[in-house]
Amino acid sequence: MISRKSVFRKSVSMVMSAILVLPLSLGLFQAEPDRASAATPESTRFLQMYKQLKDPASGYFSKEGIPYHSVETLMSEAPDYGHLTTSEAYSYWMWLEVLYGHYTGDWGHLESAWDNMEKYIIPVNEGDGKEEQPTMSNYNPNSPATYAAEYPQPDQYPSRLSGQYGAGKDPLDSELKATYGNNQTYLMHWLLDVDNWYGFGNLLNPSHTATYVNTFQRGEQESVWEAVPHPSQDNHKFGKPNEGFMSLFTKENNAPAQQWRYTNATDADARAVQAMYWAKELGYDNQVYLDKAKKMGDFLRYGMYDKYFQKVGSASNGSPIAGTGKDASLYLMAWYTAWGGGLGQSGNWAWRIGTSHAHQGYQNVVAAYALSDKDSGLIPNSPTAGQDWATSLKRQLEFYTWLQSDEGAIAGGATNSWDGAYKAYPSGTSTFYGMAYTGAPVYQDPPSNNWFGMQAWPVERIAELYYILAKKGDTLSEQFKMAKQVTENWIEWSKSYVFADERPVTDAQGYYLDAQGKRILGGKNPKVATTAAKGEFWLPSNLEWSGKPETWSGFANHKGNANLHVVTKNPGQDAGVLGSYVKALTFFAAGTKAEKGDYTELGKEAKDLSKALLDAAWGYNDGIGITTKEAREDYYRYFTKEVYIPSGWSGKTGQGNTIPGTDATPSDPAKGGNGTYSSYSDIRPNITKDPQWSYLKDKYTTSWNKQTQKWDKGAPEFTYHRFWSQVDMATAYAEYDRLINGSGPAEPTAPKAPSNVKASAGDAQVTLTWSKATGADSYTVKRSTTSGGPYTTVATVTDATYKDTGVVNETIYYYVTTATNSLGTSPDSAEVSAKPTAAPIPAKGDVIAQYRVGDTNPGDNQIRPLFRVVNKEREALDLKNVKLRYYYTVDGDKAQEFHCDYAQLGSSNIQGRFVKLDKAVNGADYYLEISFGAGAGSLAAGENTGDIQIRMNKSDWSNYNESDDFSYDATKTSYIDWEKAPLYINDKRVWGLEP
């Protein structure tokens, strides 16, 4: 097996944000709901923003129904083009639809959103036969990946796959396989090229325009301005000839193999689970989608593990110890998890890595609570998942307590691999469960914990947990005490730097000033000078850090962090961060009321500040969303030469250009490399076709001073409508209305028509199923023998299923269903049809086929049935006249290969032939015909052939999906007479069934 390394990192622009957003597939905009609660300004504004976001004219969604990161395209922050999207965007979309479902009772949009997510950004076979993790079944959990060190500069890459430290053991793979039948990771890949702007194309699912891509791969200093975009499915069509793009990142003795590789951003999947928790709390009850959230949470545990499964805390002296199981789990949400494998004929390998670095901004205590609390209904199905998440919940709350500065802000995080290379910790390093404190985990350009958004996002989740526990009456547990303490301290600090209808006074460097004009350099209860500014809102943008936390020794022993300090700077108007900040205030205020019976003094301040901020923000709604103009001082980097390409590397991008190209400049030897630098636009020439490019280029030409590194005539200004930002604002209005105004869902009405109605025929019966309709008390099933009716009522039921046994075989029946409650009956559902057919009669002779399964994983790249032929006749049977069939679906028609691994009669005497059915039937489009050579001889009366162990695979080693195959049964682990393996003598069926 060959292992490969894939690394992922996000860089947040100094002025704006990283990415978060919440989508899933939609029937885009629909009319206002047909029922409405007593309107408040906040509920009205939520529904208005929902309409703006879903209106196709606004431009938030692609033709495939995928939310863009931004309506605008000329943008570089975490995604380097506005019409890319992220897993964060999908997770925010979920949150939006949850609250829409709460207000309207229409949960169909939430389900459609999840369907879109599963189709386009979770790289699994979603039922279309396209395998997007084609060789994951070859993964060896005892050897997850080959070690390669991380380096401080992109110029020091590629990093050699040295294997210096042997990887530990993966303790999750076997239980996930046992639970779900395979180990194909049910997580989102973080970055999607929605319109194929890079030009790489979707290799493994060409019917999709949206394409899996990646960027950051080269250490903590590589920013979006220094990254090389590349396809996540790399067959060497692009990049360096015969190497693709992998040789930019890792180095090995041979040319890199063709491969697929995906990277998950743990915070996004956790947010999707968080949204589904709230959906369930607010009345959503479709177990199909709740189970999908549970499955996502099950696989999300990989985001807790050290990169190479090294024992947590073992590398403090520079000598890591390979983990043997859960001892390699941080029990924190690390920056990413990644997995991949081979493509092509030599692609029978796979790998998996975690991350050694945990940032406070990525933790999600609500997801951890939902995935571990017995009353949540979302504990995953794997046997150890619930306990893992319970441990993580406590660990995350301890993490925040440990990282809270003396003022109340939350410091950076911790690492289990110093400098990404398991170096010894510097003397005096503060530790948390053996991990080393670091002020800026993962990326340094700019420092990853300087942006205020990395405060608002996670603390909002902690405030949610405080509210959840207070409402539940759990006010004595350690978890409650930590959640309350962290949230209270943080709000006390942050509210001093947040303003509505006022503008704070600062100096030219962005420091807040007091009434005497002195800089406020931290401390508690600062008094910021302000001027009146009706209709404006302001909150911090950046933070400066000093000191370190005390080494953690438990909550009971924690005395605070008198030596960890923050200076708050740069007031700004980031609408997305404002939305998250308002939700933190809102949940905290509601939590104080749930705990005490009424708002505390700080709770009332939080409630009133929330209201004032929401009212001010509404004045910035331009008809598409809430946004402000922003100066992008970092945009000079579109033109600077800083993308490192190693000497001797030359390759083609999907946009048709060759990099590094002829205009590259020599790299800086001080950064450790030997190569050249190209610019952002050298790497991505299509950016120069953007409608705003001429404005940016002219601004750079006339205003940027290369000597002073300043914009002499002002930085370029842009107005952006980021999807995550708009969802954060929309949901802020909804949550304030729900939690403070006390508004609930609209007054109930008659239910909507049942959706997802399906009919399956059997012998003299038809089974109907459908999705539950919100508010329905019962369902009526109606039938006709004519499409379009008229229909006759055949049953009224309370469950969302019905078996109709009053039917005649070989007749087509047409069905509709309606939903009813005390307020009325829905319209008819969509019509479905089915034709019951008499069950075939199996042949019952004295020569029979016995079967047992040789491989219980239905989703891997080979089929392994084991057979015996038993002769119960009174005479010997000449085996050369015997044939046996195994019926299955090929799941992607490719050339196939037959192997006989062992036969008691001799493997050379067993032949296999693949036959494609003229017309596919239920459970089969192919059969494998097994026959016997003359050397097999005869089978005596009363004897059996002994084991016949056969195996088949496709020539490209892509996966099958055996779960619906006619002849397959994973439960048959011992030999049993098997009617679904028909047997023939002289081409006449003497045993079993054909499908």
C-alpha cells in the first residue's frame, strides 16, 4: 500500500473573514409561507432576508442549487474566488432552513438542502453509481499514512514522505465498517469549485459541474496569496507531466501516483449537526435525515485525532509515541481531517490523517452535546461514539476555560506536534492534557486568532449550551458552570468594544481611545470614547495577544489567567460577525432568564444591546442583503510575486496556462527554497477577465506605493454579499424573535401533501411509503387503475407506510395519499404506480447450490461469494455439465476480471464468464456464470464439491455496491442452501431462482 499526505489550512484575510455558510439543496425561492405568526420586526426581517437569499435574481445559488461563497466574484480570503463554495456555506444553509421550518412548518427545504449537500460536497456514491472514494476499502487502519514533516515556509516544500515516525493505529475504522458496511467517509470536502472556474473538471462524476478542489498544502505560513489551486481528483491530466500537482507538496522516490484526496473542515460538519439538533428541538422528526446527521457525527470523530495517530502529549520531548487507539485522540475539534487513495490500475491503496492542531474557533460544544446526550436523539450508532462525544464535550469546555484571558477574550489553541514536526516543546510551554499552548494555531499570515470573528463564532455556541442546560434545569454540573463562566466573562469584555448608534474613537493605528485620548491597552472595564452616529454599528476586527495561560490542572484548580492578556483593536462593520455576536448575546440573555426566572443585569444588557444592533444593521440592507463597503488593503497581493514554485517544476493548470511561466522571479534563499515566485494572477489568469479587475488594477497602478507599502490614495473598496454573512444576520433576527420576543411557529393549519411517496410491488401486494407531513394526524391512501383517477379510498393510517393486499397480479395500480389533522386535509400527493407480479417459483431438484459470503463489506472493490455444489441424487454427477450463476449489479459498467482463489477440486478446474443482461432487473444487470473443466471429474452421490472461493473485480478497481444485489447476503456467514444462486445441468435450471 502507498500512503499519501494531504494537508489543509485556512487563511483569513486581515480585513475580512474566513468562511462559514449554511446551505444544502434547494427548491430555490418560494412564495411567502401560507401561514404566519403575529409579526414582530425581527420575524418580518428574517422572512424578508430568507426571501432575498432564495430569490434567484439575488445570485446566491448556482444552476445546480449550490450556494456560492459570495454573490461577487473578485475576492480572495479563504476561498480565492467568490463563486467557489465551502462546507461552511453548506452548514449555514442548514441553519437557515431549520429556522424557516420552525416559522412555517415547511421542513422540505431542509431536506432538499441536505440532499444537495450529499450530492455535491459529500464525496460518496449518492445513488448515481459514481464512486467518489473508489479505493477507501483498501485502507489499512494499522498503517494510516506515511509521515512527512510540516515546514514554516512554502519555499521548503515539497516535504519528503520519510516515515520518520511510524503512524499509530486507527481505532475507529473497524467499528465504522461494522456499523455502516463500509468506511467511505461521510463528511464534506471543504472547498468546491461550483462553476468549474479553475477548469479541472469533476473526474469521478463528470455529470456534475461542481468540482472538488483544494488550495492550502504547504505549512502555516502559506496564505491564500501563496497557494496553488489543484484538483482533488488528480489523474495527472493537469500539473507536471506524469506527476500532477502532488510533487509541489510531497516528495518520494518515485513519481506520485494518480490519486483522489479530500479534506474536511471539522467546524462545518459540526455546525450541520448543530443545526439538525435545533431542528429536532423545534419539532422536526424525519428520522431519515436525523440518522444522516448522526452518521456525519460518527465520522466527524476523525477530526479529534492527531495527524499521524501519535499518542497525545507524547512528543513534548521531541520523541512521539505511536498511538494504539483512543490515546491518540485530542477529544477536541482539530483543524481538519483528510483521506484519500489511488486511481487507475495501481490504485489499490488508501490513507487517512487527522490534525495535531486544535484552534478554539473550531470547537462546537452544541454538536458534542447533541452527539452524546441521551435525550438529544442524535447519539451515533457506533458503539463508542456517544462516550467519545461526551468526553469531547467536557474537554472542549475545559479548553475554553483554559484559554480565557484575564480580560475575557479566548486565546488561540494547542498543538500535539510543535512546528508540525513533533519537535520538543520550548522550555516553559504551558500545556493542556499534554498539548502545547500556541497563540496562533495552524496559520500565521495573518495570525489565526487575531480576527474577532474567531471569538464570536465559538462563544455563540457556548452561549447556546448555557441556554440549553439552564432550560433543562442542569445548573449544578461542571459543564454548566464552565459554559456560564466563559460566556459571562466574554460578554463582559466584548460589550465594552461594541456600539450601536455610536462610533468609537480610535487612533490611526486602530487602537481604541479613552476620553483623555489615551490608548486602551487591555484591562477590565475600559471606557471607550465615542461620538454619536445614528444608525451605525461597530464591533472589533482584530486582537493583539501577550502572555500565556497557566498549565491546565482541572476546572476545580483553575484560578484564571492573570498572565494572559488581549488588546482589542480596529473597529469595523463586518455584518456576518455581527450576526454571530448578536446570537451570542441573545442566547446568553435567554439563558440567564431560564436559569434565574428573569434576566440578570448582564442578561438585560445583552438583550438590549442585541436589539439595538439588529435595528442598526437593518439600515444597511440594500435589497440583496445586509452589507457595508470594505477597504481591502491586502489586495495589492494580487500583483506581487509570492507563489513559490520549486526549481524544475513546470505544469499546466485547468485554465490553460503553464506555471510558473516566463514572468516568474527568483525565490528568496532566506526562506529555504530554490525556485521562483509567480503572482496570484499568473497562477489564475482568468481572474483578469473579472468585471471588477480593471477597477482593481487601476487602483493598484495609481494608489499603491511599493516603497512605503501603503495605498497613497486609499485602498480599493468592495461591497460583498457573502452567503454565510447573510445567513448569520438572518438567523440573528430569527433567534432574537424566538428567544426574546417569545414568538413561536405560525398558527397551525391543515398539513401539506405528503412528499417522497414511493410504491414497490410484490406478489399480490403493493407497499407504499412517504415522508411524514408536519402536523398530520393521519394519512389517507387512495387507489385507481387509471392514471389521474378517479381514486377510491383504500385505507386511513397513522404511520407513513401502508401495505395494500387487495390487488391482483399483472395489473398496474395508481396511488395518491393525503394528510389530515383537525384543521383539514391536504391536497393529493404526487401520483405513483406499481404492478404486482406473482413471485417466481424456485426450482427444487436434488442438485443444489450452497453459499456463504466471503466479504461482508458491500461497498468495496471486489465481490467474493463462496460456493459448494451438493449432489443429493443417487448417481454420480458429471461436473462439466453443471453451471452456477451469481446475479449482481456492476455499478459502473467496466471490464471485469474473474479469479478462483481456492477450490478443493483445483482452481484451474473452475472457470468464470461475465454475462450482461439484455434488460436490467431488480438486483441485477449482470451474472457471473461459474462452470467446471473436465479435470473436475464427477461428483459422487451424497457428496459436495468442497469450497469454491471465487472473486471478481473491475479492471479499474472501482467499487461495487452489493447491498441491493440479488445473490448477495452479508448475513450468510456459514454455508446455507441458497435459492438465489441458480444451478443448471445441461443448461436447464434445476435449482433456485432467477431475478
